[in-house]
Amino acid sequence: MAALLLRSTTGGFRCLTKGPAFVSTTTTTLSSNPGFGLLTKLRRSYSTTTLSQDLLNKRVQVYQSTSHDPYLNLSIEHHLLQHSHPDSYVLFLYINDPCVVIGRNQNPWLEVNLPALQEAEDIKLVRRRSGGGTVFHDHGNVNWSVICPPAVFDRDRHAEMVVRALKDLGITTAKVNERHDIVIAGDGRGNGKDVFKVSGSAYKLTRLRSLHHGTCLLNSPRLKNIGKFLRSPGEPYIKARGVESVRSPIRNVDIDTEEFNKRVVDEFLAMYEEQFGEDVKVERVGEEVKDMGNIRKGMDELTSIPWIYGQTPQFTFSSRPTEDDPRERPSLDLDVQSDFNIEFTLRHGEIQTANVSGLKYEGPTMDEDFYDGMVSQALAQGSDDESAVKLYEINDWATALKSATSGQAFKMSDSSLNSISGWLNKVFPGNHFR
Amino acid sequence: MKNMLLRQSSRAVGRQELWRLRRRGLSRLAPTATATTTPSTTLSHTHPLPANLRSSALAQQSSTRRQFHATRELQLVKPVLLADIGEGIVECEVIQWFVEPGARVEEFSRLCEVQSDKASVEITSRFAGVVKKLYYDAGEMAKVGKPFVDIDIEGGPENKEVEALTPPEPVSTPEGQQASKGEAISTSTPQAIAPELEQAFIEAPWAQETPALSHSPVTKQTGKHASLATPAVRHLAKGLNVDITEIPGTGKDGRVLKEDVYKFVQARDSASTPSPSAATPTLPGVSAAAAAASAFSSPDATISGPQTEITVPLTRTQEMMFKSMTRSLTIPHFLYADEVDFTSLVELRARLNKVLSKSGLPEGQVKKLSYLPFVIKAVSMALYKYPVLNARVDLVSNTNGKPSLVMRSQHNIGVAMDTPSGLLVPVVKNVGSLNILSIAAELARLQSLAVAGKLSPQDMSGGTITVSNIGSIGGTYLSPVIVEKEVAILGIGRMRTVPAFSTVPGEEDKILRRQICNFSWSADHRVIDGATMARAADVVRTIVEEPDVMVMHLR
């Protein structure tokens, strides 16, 4: 209902706010002939493209994805980044199937609730190529991506562009905050004062091009669950390098995605089309380009397990406070000795060092320290070469721990084994693709 | 961002501003005393300048005006600094390397990808060459402005530009080499050294021990760079009949410095009878010597291999300096900097030097004037108007325990000089009663004594205000440290030619060449307020800009 109401009012607003909306915005608008000229371009021409190099050499390009495959969309975006003409301005809009997207250098075990993800079954895990924090995408979230020459790159420039689009649609309290995110006050239309984040940004800067992409929460049905997916059970135990996500309260803007897309395209072209004097069509891209060499390569990389899990910088995992990580740990209810401790250091998702103590064993002579040492060694074996134990390949810790003591005269007591592996399976649940 | 810096450089910059700019890592206005001396001899009192950043800013600039020299084949391994990636970011994480040691890179080929908060940035190479060393592993934090990769550059890049890439080492221009003549300077602030030197003379027996002492703590580095020395030092060694390979070097990488040569000569000739006057030259003002001796960074500067640390205890001189410097900083300084138009002075000096060279002069009179006597005289004239700058703060002798100002009648202006034995601040006494020629003569006399190491305690004591001409080495703005028992100090920067608009009414659009020099005053804010300093500095500036004013005051 609210959505319908909104549509009619924006219909009314269109004529009235176009002019002032342009005048009141920040100085990044290049167009000197705003407003009514664009009314005639409400009907844009759309065509389906095969991403030819000719197209990529145009000064101003606009693409909209027809696919919801996050890996494909990111690969298309990457292809645009690498192959569009260095002086061109490119806008790409896409919507993804439900997925959790982590930043280039983040730690999935720290940022994502992997067991919940696996339970949900239809939610993908994606690592993107730009930096920044972890976000959740679904059909109610539009991703916008702008590629421009480094000379004009500015973190706020295109965020302001999206803010103008939102304001056009009646979200009057939208603005860009100091972290270059887009926030609204209350429901965006003047009710309520609390600030909510509706869009986060990330950047990738190469020598020739600058990419700025961001999300926009329009009408996600899963809003309440997002938090659940982004809180990891391993978080109290893991200390990582790399970028940490910054949490903010979020809400839906509550507008239709197609409307939003149209507005963003309008604002983008208002910035650049007049300046470069072309008649820009909105190109549709989708599954057809899946077989293009670069895009196929990109997708293969993005879907590979070593990329998603293995591109994690060094981190430590410890069940007790250590010098590096002195935080209090939540108490574990495990069947173990009182001096129980597990510590790993991991690099690229592989165990480099392991230190296990306090497990319970059944066996002839009780030399627990020695047994602990053997388990540690088994886990950290081959840490320098190909046979290193990869976290993301351990689908069941019970098996992994058992094999660490296989062929030995001793073995872990079953209850101990089960309780420990139950816990470890939550923190390091193998890889998502079974 | 750059506009802001340019605008600020054209007005007096407060100390606060400098701190803020420097913290943002983008300041070009921070004291440019390139005082990054060897670890064991860091005596600088200027704020540790991230000169790397300055040179990286230069590096960014120079790419647009680089010329390719095909004639010079120069094999150089240069550490490449991580350029500023914007947004005030000072460090970022290395995500992945695209090269490894031994890999060939072309200009613009990707070196690595780094990430800072939300941005992941690809860093590309500015040179063609072979990668020699990676300073960081993937996953480590790389610091902006510090080296992150070593590249063996092939071809002949301009030496200047290549220097812009390297971390700066103690630098002085060839002019600075002639420390024995003309304006003598030092890269570290000299003023705080003076009280320490006074103390040295009070403790004369101590001074006699120094020849023995100075040998022991210094680690003899006759490593692979045993014969590493600048041409000036080699020349000196030759002149003194010393084999340079026998001399242990105390400079960077075991370089032989002027001071090392003198020490060696002394040790060789006679270690048994040190005279009191030998006290001065044996005081190793090492940082100054180090700075003066190395004229330019040698191509062999970078050593591959792990970081080694050698602990060297401070020498007696360094301890004294340490103490006096610490005392000096109990004085709350404020910095007042200004630009002075030297154009008229330049013309006047040229004319006067012509006159001097023609006339037959009696022995002992200078044949050529430098700018320093004019500036010293101008300072003295300003002191007549603002005698508080010539005073000193007295905390102890007042009976009711309150601090007081002790006004002094004579203007004894200390002049910082760079000598082979280090930094010295001899004093030109009673400048008020001297004219320019006699000031110049006195300067010359003090200079020759300083070089010979024969300055007397009278020459060194009694200073009421100090002038330091750091500009003959380099630098624009500085933040000099006030000497104990004084309340003000003037640092003179380098003179440079700039375009400026004419002030002739009616021709306001005309652009003229002007010679500009920056005066940086520091004053004791407990007793001097900004207005007084500003007015006094203005008097000095007026006199220097319009030296004919002095004619009016001729007696």
C-alpha cells in the first residue's frame, strides 16, 4: 500500500521537484541544463548487448544486468573495469540472488555466520574484488557501480548522485555521511529522526580507472535476518588482520527497484551525457555474455573455493585469551580437561601452526601431553607445502581429529571428540559448496 | 588539497598549522632540515621530518616533467616509496603481490594491490627494471611514504628524480661543502648546542680526555664501504696525506666523514698532548659533520640483507647535547615565519662588492660581502626598538622567587657555524657599535678560528640572540630552538627566485622577478608576545627589503 501511494506521489512530484532538486544538490552536477529536458527522456531505449569493444569505447555507457547471478554480475563489472575506455564513464546496475558478499581482504569465518548460511541452502557466499566490509544482497537490494577516470574520482561524487536519485523519489532526508555511506533519517520522508544506513560503498582503484560501487536497500524481505547471517560464532575466538566490518543500523528505503534504477540512470546521464553529447542507450547484459573469455575466467575465479576462502589474510584462532588477543572468551561447555586450549594460526585458510592441549583420551598409558602434541602436529603438518590442512576442506572435525590419531595406540574419548568437533564444526564448518 | 598547501605557504605559518599538516602526512612546510642522520648520531632538534613524504610528493610531481636521458648508463637499485594514495591514509594492508624478486617489470606494470578501509588500490611501477626486494609480505601493513619495493632501475633516470625516490640521507649541497668559507650552517638546529659548549669549557679537564674517549665507543666500521667518502672528504684526506682506506668511517654505511679524517690525523700525530684549544675540534658534533660531509647519496646506499641493530652509547658530547636540548625545550617556543624580499639587498650587495673589489684594501678587511652581515645589522637595529628580544629570562636570582627579565645593553649576536669539528656558535660582540664591514670582518675572523679549532671562550660566550643561516644548505621554513639564556632566534632559509606582481602603481599587472627568502623566528612565549615578535620581525624585514634605510641611521 505504501508503495502504491509512493508511486502516485512521485508521479506528481516529478514535474515539481526536478528543477529544484537539481539546483539544491552539491556541486558535482556538471549539467547546466537541468530539469525539464530530461522529462522527454523518461522513456529510455534499451537494447541487449554483447559487450563489444566498440561499445566499451564510448564516452558514456550505461548497463543494466538481467541476471541475478552474483558471480556473473561481479565478473561483468570487473570486465567493464578492465576494458572500458580509460576516459569513459560507465554505470552498471545489477541485482543479486540472496548472498553474503565479503570484501576483498576479509575473513569469512570472522564476518559470516557460515553454519546459518549452509542451513539456509539458497544463500551464496561471494568474495568481491573491491575492499570494504561484509554486506547482504537479495532481490530487494540494488547494486550500482560507477567506473570513471582517476582524475575525477572522489569518494562522495557518485554517492551524491544516488542521493539525488533518492531525493527525486521522495526520500528527502537522504544524505552522504562522513564514511561516504548513504543514510536516511527516520523513514526518509520526514517521519522519525534516527539515522539508518541504506547503502554502503567500496572502491577499487587501478592505474587507469576508478571503480566505486555500492548497495542500496530498497525493499529487502529479509531485513530482520541480515543480522543473523553477519554474526559469526567464531568471532570471539578469531583475531584477524584485514578490514573489519563496521556495523550500522539499517532499514529499507521502501521504493520500487525499477523506479530506483530509472532515477539513477537519469542522474548519471545528467552528470555526463550532456557534457559528452551522446545519445546513450541503456544496454542490457546477462547470461549471454557468460561465455566471453574474460567473463568466464572471472567467474571461474570468483566461484573457486581458494578464492572465496583462501584469500584470507593471516589470522589466529584461540580458545583462550592470548597475548595478541586478550579478550575474554565465552565459556565453552565441552567435555575436556580443565587446561583445554586450541590455538591455530592460519594463512590463506591453511593451518600454519597448531597447538592443542587438554583433550581427553582413552588408551593404555596416559601421556596426555604427548598425545596432545601428536594431534597438534598432525593438524599443522605440511604447513609449508601443498599438503597443508585447509580449513575449508574439513567438512567434519570429528573425522579430521580422528585421523590425527589414527594408527596410534591411543585415541580420543568419544564424548570429548564429539563435543569438541561439535563446537569446531560451528566455527569452521568446511566449505559452503557441498 | 594542493591548493591549500600553496596558499598557506605564502603567509606566516603558525606552529600549530605545521603540526597539523605534518600529521596529515602531506606537509611541505614542515622544517625541511634533512636531519635523518645515522641512528647513533641523531642530534636533531627539529621535529623529525617525514621528509620521505616530501620527496614522495616530489616524486609524484616529477613524473610529469621527466626527461629521458639515454646517454647515462646507470645501474641503480632504488627503494621505491609507497606513494600517497590520498584521503590522509598513512598505512594500508598489502593484499597481494603481482611480482617477486627477480621479476622484470615495465613502466606501469602492476606491482601489488593494497587495501585501506574501503578502497583496494593497484600500485603500478614507475620504472622499468628488475624487482630486487619486497619489503612487506602479503597481509602486512605497508606505510605510505616508506619504501615498499626495491627495483634495479635500468637506463639513465635523472639523478635528481632517483633521489626523490630514495629515503633522504644527510644532504648538503656543494655550497655547504665550503663550510670553511662564507655562511656556515648546520642541518640540526645549532642554537641549543651553544650552552652545551659553554659547559664544555667550564669542564675543561673533561675536554682533554675526549681524544681517548672518542675512539672507544665508536664502532670501527671498516666494512665493505671502507673507502666510501665524498669527493670533498677524499680531497681533504689527500691534502692531509692520509690514506682514506685506513680511516674508520662513522657515517652512514661506514662512510668516512671530515670529522673522521681530522680525528684520525690527530690520533696519528700526537695523542699525548691535547691543548685546551683542541677541546673544540674533538667535540664530535657528529650530525653536523655527517651532514656536511656527504654531498650526495651514493648509488651503493642500499644494502640488501636483514636489518641489523648496533647499540652505541652516547658520547660525552652527545650527553651534554641531550641535556641542554632537553633544557632548551622547557622554553615554550612559538614560531613566526615570514617572507622577505631580498631583491634590493641583492642589488646593493652586488654594487658594494664591486666597490670593494676595486679599492685597495688594508690587510684584514674582507674583499667580498655576503648577506649575513646585513641581516645581522638589521637584527641589531630592530633590537634597539624592541630591546625585550635581547633580554634573558631569570628564574633564580630574584629574591621573592618570581621570574624576571634581565635586559641587556649590548647586542651580542651568535652566528651558527658549521665547522669540521661540528656545530659552533661564536658570538659577534656589540653589533650595535659595528658597521657592516666590521661585522663582516669579525665574521670572517671567527670563521677562520672556528675552522682551525682555535675559538676562545670569549668568542663563544655572552650571546644575547642567535642567527642561523641554514639556507645555504637548503630549507625554506624551519623551527629553530632557542639557546639557553636567550629569548629569540632567527633562522634564515634559502633564497629563491619567484615571480611577483609589481607594486608600482599603475603597473600592477606586471610580473617581476624577485628574490625571496624566508625568515623563521622562534621566541620565548613566556615573555615575548606575538605582536612584539611580529613588529620586530617587520622592522628587520623593512630594513632588509629597503637597505637604504640604513643610510638614515649612519652616525
